[in-house]
Amino acid sequence: MSKYYIFDFDSTLTKVEALDVLAEITLANNPRKEEIIEEIIKITNLGIDGEISFTQSLERRIKLLNAKRSDLELLIKALKKRVSPSIERNKEFFETFSDNIYVISAGFKEFIVPIVAEYNIPADRVFANTFEFSASGEIIGFDRDNILSVHNGKIECLQNLQLDGEIQMIGDGYSDYVTKEAGVAHKFFAYTENVQREKTIQNADHITPNLDEFLYINDLPRNISYPKNRIKMLLLENIHADAYEKFSTDGFTVETVSRSLSEEELIEKLQDVHVLGIRSKTQVTQKVIENAPRLLAVGAFCIGTKQIDLNACKENGIVVFNAPYSNTRSVVELAIGEIIMLMRSVFQRSTELHNGQWNKTAQGSREVRGKKLGIVGYGNIGKQLSVLAEALGMDVYYYDVEDKLALGNATKLNSLADLLAVSDVVTLHVDDNALNKNYIGEKEISQMKDGAHLVNLSRGFVVDIPALTAALKSGKLAGAAVDVYPEEPRKNGDFITELKGLSNVILTPHVGGSTEEAQRDIADFVPGKIMAYINSGNTVDAVNFPNIRLPKQQNAHRFLHIHENVSGVMANINKVVAEYGLNIVGQYLSTDPKVGYVITDVDKDYNQEVIQELKNVEGTIRFRVLY
Ligand SMILES: O=C(O)[C@H](O)COP(=O)(O)O
């Protein structure tokens, strides 16, 4: 049985309502422009939702528009630039299925015909209203005999066409749905790429956020192999809203949860999730990975990645990205601030005054100028801190397990003991490696100067908290600033630490990287990397995967193949491609000792058999097709 695809025009084929755009043009110099446009939009929506009769809505809008024939030229130009993106990228569908495609719109042929002509839809398959012009070219009305100028005119219009086959109606408005309700269309697809109308969505056979989805569920040829709206992202731990915005604007389906999830909760949630976004709290264990059948990528929206089993991810073909630099400055600024606050006993004085005690004293309060700062871990944070601390006049020392070049006048020390012995303030910026557990314990604290200060903005398990508590109580250490704890709660609420109530101890709830700037920057950086992977296969800056920067692919299909790094896989992939007569236009391979990642671009249409064969190549971990 033949199928007919009936498209609405405004807010379906184009991103906008054409008469709203016409208003922008005709009212450009009108001082009441905003007011009139608002009125027009209101009337348009009332008509679409069936609240007022369509003829009424048309009459009222045309009067307010005050347009002339010459304005239509500008309108057509503007509309050409505002065709819905998924319609634009699937031009081929309109060309191939031209004979089965109709446009039925309550808009006007004068602007619809030239726009859809570019999509191979001829004027005789466009059903719409026509304007009435005055002798001097003003739009003064419309052809009232046209069935589309009356309420629910689409029903009769479609009936009159007498199409023999299955009729699928694709539109954003209730007036499109009623054709199905009246029994003249077989299926109604609520098209939500540009606007979501509650009443329309409720009654749809299927909600289609773009044409890709419509083509996918109808198994029609399309430009995107798997519609993006079917790719689900789960963002946990209050990841900045910009990340949600970026992913959803690109067409992905995104769910956010403000807290971290337990292993069980995570497994349950991940069943249909393709991309997981977390911060430092969520533990992505091997069990989680092995029970996440669709997971393609994990984004750590922070620096640390030790909360993720990177190896399990790699072995299951899951690519992990993080934001190695975005919160560096925030952590450094907090460290500097806390070093000053500790050395001036600011929190002690502040607590006293909160409790009604005036204690003006200089005792134990010292400038940071000329004092020795010991930085443990000379990575991005340690280095930037080194520079800023020197600018404050501090004498900087550092220790790192790796050989790191000194910045400015900083002095490199060869052992932790040497650094602890010399520093007035020790600040920790080691990574989240589990081997760093209790890195600063009783022994190390005893190696510190009497009356020194300790700052920990790295990971909670790095410091032995009972040992630190004892040193603060005994006066061995004069103060400490602690931002991270061996056990941190999954969500905001109650929290108790042994350090509570000790004077000259600054306690913060893991907020070193929690600034608006850092979170926004992370929400810009990580989605960019994830989308480059999902959309094109790029793994640049992946933390657990061979990095490949791919050229933009045009007019080719891209096969992404992740496999165990064993001999013969590449040969077998190419054998399959050759057997099916596909021509390779580009091939990119990168491997590490465990996995190989090969991207093959072919210039011809492929059939499902090739895909199955490629999936069957021995050693395959994951296989994905783009375009
Ligand atoms: O790893 C990091 O970047 C810091 O620990 C910050 O983590 P957060 O995003 O959970 O605050």
C-alpha cells in the first residue's frame, strides 16, 4: 500500500510562523511594533489551538499586518533561512519521495510554494490559502472560498484529495491532528522540533522531535543513522545548566538529577542511557559498567576521574572525558584565600565575635609575605598556585613524584619529608590516586614545623583525619583548611566530621572547584568533547582511550569500530568492507595496549548485512555507524 506524507508548513517545515515573520518586516518602523507582534502571536496560537475560528484568526492578523506584495519577497528570503534543521538535512527524502509528499497548510501559497519548491514539492501538491491584493498591491484579505480559510479546513482538503493509501500527517498544530480524529488521516505525528503544543502532543500517535525520528520509525532513508533524540543523557550531581542546554539544543534527550546515585540506583537508571555525566561523588564501578548496556561515554564534569573504573570503561568500549583545567583557578584562589585566613587566624576571630567576644590581638597572626609555602603535587593547580603565591611574596617550595620544571623562583625539593620540614604552610594538590590514602598521617605531621598550617583541597582520603585532629588539638599544627573528606554525603544535608568545633580550622563542603565560572566552563568543555565523540567519533582528550582527531566527513558513511587490540582485526574489517564492494575513502586507527579504535569512511550506501558482518568480526567490543 502506498504511503502519503502530509506536511504542515509553519513551525513544521520552517522554524517559525510565517505571518509572525511578515509582521517583523511590515512593522519594522512602527513604534507599536512589540505590542502588535505580541497580539499577532496571541491570535495565531488561539487559532492553532482551536480557541477561535481560523477565519477569525486570519482576518484579525491580516488587518494588523498591514502588508503589501513587496513585503512577501523579503518574507520568502527570511523563510529560506529558517527551514527546520532536520528538514534541511533530509532534503534527499523530499526528493526521493516527492510523489508521495503534500503540503497542507492554513498559511499562504504566495510564500509556501517558493520555499517548498526547493524541496522538490511542486505547486500542485501545495494546498494553502491565497492572499487578496488591492490595486496598489496591499494585502487586504484572502480567498474566502478556499476551504483552508475555515476552521478545520484541512479535513475537507485532505478528503478531497482522495489519496489511495496510508496517510501520515506531520504537523505541530491541533488543526493537523483533527484530520486523524476525523478519520481522513491514518496516523498523526506531533512535530516538536520548533514548538511543543500540549494539546497536539497529547493526541499524537507518535511525538517526533525532528524529521530524523519520523524517518527512523518509518524506516525511511535519512541523513542521520540514529536520531539524536534517541540518545539519552543522564547528568547527575547538579552539573551546570549550560550542559543541559548544550546537549538538548543539539537534539539529545537529557535528564538531570541534582545528587549523586548509589550503585544500585545508577544501574537501574543507566538501562537506557547512552551518556552519563557526573562530578566527583558518583562511583562508576565495574559492576555499573557491566550493567549499562547502552553506555557509550562518561563525562566527568570535574578534574578527578578515579571515581570511574577507567579500565572497565575501556574494556567495554566506553570513552571517558573530563575537564582537566576548568576549575584550576577556582581551587587556587580558594587555597590563597585560606592560607591568608589561616595565618591571620581570621576564622578564630570571626567565630569569637559571632559569639559576642571582642578579642583584638596580633598574637599568632602573621603576614604571608616571606613565609615558606610547601606545595605537594605540582600539577596544573600546584603550578598556578606557585605563581600566585610568589606574587604575594611567599617563598615557594614544591614536591612532586614526577620531575616537574619549577615556575618562577619556586624551589623543587626531592622528598616529601624535606618539604614538610621547611614549610610554614603545606598545601596538598596531589591527584585522586587510591595509593595516596593517608599520604599525610601521624608520621608526616610530626615532620612538619611546629605551628605550621595544613590545607587540603585535593581528596579526603589523602589526610589521616584522626592524626590531623590530634595535631590540631595538641597545638602541633596551628590551623588547617579542609575542603574534602574521606566519606562525603551524596547530597546536601547533615554532615559530621571529627574536625568540627576545632578553632582555626576552616571547613568547607568540597567547594574548591565550585564557582560559577568553573562550573560554566566545565559545562562548556565536557559537552563539546562528548558531542564530538557521539556525533563524529572524535576521541581527542579522552582519558582512557586512544585519541583520534578526525577530519569532518562529507558524503560518506562512517563506521566506528572499537576492538580488542589483537592481531587480525583490522585485516578482517577491511576484508568485510571489500567483500561488500565498499570503497574506503578514509581510515583512521589508533591503538593502546588494550584496545584499538578504527574509523572507516566509505562512500557508498551500505546494507544491513555489512553492519552485521562488521559486528561479528572477532574481537569487536563496540560498533557504531554515523550518517
Ligand atoms: O575533581 C575535581 O575537579 C574536584 O574535586 C571538584 O569536584 P566536584 O565537581 O565534585 O566539585
